[in-house]
Amino acid sequence: MTTSRRITLATRPTEQVALTDFGSDEVELPALQKGEILVDVEYLSIDPTIRGWMAYDTYLPKIGIGEVIRSAGAGRVVESRNKAFPVGSRVFGMPGWQTRAVMSGGVPIPEGVSYEQALSVFGVTGLTAYVGLKDIGKPQPGETVVVSGAAGGVGSIAGQIAKIMGARVVGVAGSPEKCAWVVDELGFDDCIDYRAEDVAAGLRRTCPEGVDVYFDNVGGETLNAVLGQIKDHARIILCGAISQYNTGAPAPGPANLINAIPRRALLKGFIILDHMDRAGEAAAEMGRWLAEGKLQSRTHVLEGLDSAPLALQELFTGANVGKSLVRV
Ligand code: NDP
């Protein structure tokens, strides 16, 4: 008999995620059907979107009460009825918050790529930064790019890619330590600590000629401040709005949105699941940048399946620097 220990949804959050929103159980797993694999889950990717899946239907249906928390993750195949995933191979997919998962497939993790790399720079996080900039932001050499959530998983990679593309890059992050990291270690040109400085004032200080591209991970007041200082033909990459995910009711729209009209700005949202066919191209290019020392990837790892709810909470308090993971 094969069992799995799981973290499940107990109650739907309406505001901040609480540890009491989660339950746990141990279940017997069904025998494998043709094409399926049994995976020992070794790492979980902790993503802000899980907060949405717990509460409401979004681009995926909400998680059912009592169901395992839906999550990306990675692990080793321990039983296989799928020739593409032999026993012993490693796979990235959607196992959920549990110790073992029956999966119908996933993405093989190549030799030489660690789980932490597979779930950060080579995973959805890196791909999101890559596609957002390459397809929507398209920064030109010398243009000014602002990235919010700059010290987080997506933001830290997005800012570095914008530098590689030749832009001047200004981050927005929530502490002096985070700002120092993105400037001193990652090579951003400047950074606004939004908890210590008014963002509009910070933008006037760091981007006196205005903003060409904004990679938005947070929405809310920061988005509004940037919209007030965009240049003609600015591109706004609507990637995430984490400042809005825990509010009980939708916040009013940004007052400065009207500025997008005279500035002929483009605002475009995207969901990375629509762009998984770009994973190979992104991995090849980012792998080269990593090898050349142009790109760094940092992870924030909590230990043990039971730390997953805390890891999710931490995304909203800003305790993470880099991509948040749980080592199961
Ligand atoms: P991060 O690693 O960036 O973690 C979240 C960070 O958000 C925190 O570290 C915190 O940093 C910041 N934050 C939290 N609350 C607030 C707030 N109220 N105001 C401003 N900043 C806040 O997470 P990810 O890299 O995984 O995700 C970043 C964004 O990208 C999210 O919005 C996510 O939903 C989105 N996303 C979108 C995808 C898509 O397909 N469109 C795919 C993947 C991610 P600080 O200390 O700086 O406040």
C-alpha cells in the first residue's frame, strides 16, 4: 500500500492566509494507470497564485475543501507506467502539497540541473520574467525599466534580464536589505524601498525622464505611481498584483490610468500557462546567461512539508528573498 501525507484546504481565506486555513491527512494512493507515474515529491514551488486558487475561481478552478493544495513541485519517479519517465528520473509538474503524488506526466529535469534551479530560473518563475519582458516589455538599450517585487522570484530575474537587454533598471522592494541586494549583487541601477519612501517621489528621483517599461508584480499604489510617470509609448507588463490578493473586496482602479491615453501606453496582462511552449528557448538562453555569470538565481527554502503554509504566508509579509521553495 502506498500512502501520501497531504496538506489540504480546510477553509477559504477572505483576507490574509491563516495557518488554520489548512488541514492535513494521510491517504492511500490508487494503483497506477497506463501512462501514470508515482513521484516522491522533494520540492514545492510556493507561488502567490495559490492564495487565489484557495479562495476563488481564476484561470483555474478553485481548490475544493478537503482537497490537496494545488502546487507546482518536483521529485523523483519511484514507479512508472510511462516510458518517458523511467524509475529514478526526476520530473517537474503539479504534484500538490504532499509527500507522494500520482502524476500523468510532467517535464523531465535534465542531468546537471538542481531541483532549486528547475523550480526557479528554469521553471515557471524564470519563464514568467522572460516572456513578460521579451513579448510585452521589449526594452530597448538605454530605456528605463522599473520592476516591482524586485527582490522576489520573478522580479529579481526580470530585472537582470532587462539589464542584459541593455536597459537601465530600477527596482521597487520592501526593505533596505532587499534594495541593497538587487543593486549591489544583481546589478540593478537603483532601487526604491517602498516602505521607506513614497514611490512617486522615488520614481522622480530615480527616473527623472520617466519610465519606458514597467514590470508589475504588485499592482495597487505602486502601479498607480508608475502610471503617473510613464513616457510616450510605455509598455506595462501586468504580471501580478500581490498587494491586492488579500483584500476582501476589489480595490478601486488606479487613478493615473487615464495617463495611458496621452502617453499611448500599452498595458497587457498574461498567464504563463499559455506560454509553456517557450520553456525550451528560455531555458537555453537563461542557461547561457547563468554560465556566463550574467544571471544569478537565489532561492529561499523552508524545510519540511508542514512549513508550506508558513512559506505561503511569508510571500505576503515579504520574508522571502528570491524564489520561495519548500524542501519536502
Ligand atoms: P515573490 O517571490 O515576488 O514574493 C512575493 C513578494 O511580493 C514578497 O517577497 C514581497 O516583497 C512582495 N509583496 C507582498 N505583499 C506586497 C504588497 N502589499 N505590496 C508590495 N509588495 C508586496 O513572488 P513570485 O516571484 O512568485 O511572484 C511575483 C508576482 O508575479 C506575483 O504577483 C505573482 O502572482 C505573479 N506571477 C504571475 C504569473 C503569471 O503567469 N502572470 C506567474 C508567476 C507569478 P517586498 O518585501 O518587496 O514587499
